[in-house]
Amino acid sequence: MNISVCIGSACHLKGSYPIITMLKDAISKNGLENDVTVSASFCLGQCSSEGVSVKIDDEIVTGISPENLSELFENRVLKVIKK
């Protein structure tokens, strides 16, 4: 699974770097280093959205913040990987 976090100007200002750190921590905590890669991506074209934009494989999810990241990780990463 590939996760790209937008680091374009708008998402940078909305906190994309803490999101990257939190994702890497969650991946490590769950032992998914061989299953999930996290990378930075320039603009995902969702600049008018609230929060940070994240692309999980081919799906863009918007509005990601430190407050809702664990829900995203559980529902979009753990459930898919553990199937």
C-alpha cells in the first residue's frame, strides 16, 4: 500500500509534516514497514478542502488532521492490510 501526503503550500500550512510523522509512527507501531510506504507528494489538487490531503493507493482523502488520523489509519489502512 502506498500513502502519499500532500506537502504543497496549502497542505503544508494545514500541518502535513506532523501527519507524515504520525503515519510513520503508526506504521512502525503496527509492524507494517514492509506493507505500507509513506511519501510526500506535491499538490493533489484539493487545496480548497479543510485539512491535509492524503492519497491512499489511488484514492484521495481530504480533511485529514491529527485529530482524525487514527480513524483514517484504522479504517483505510489496518482493515485493508489485515484482510
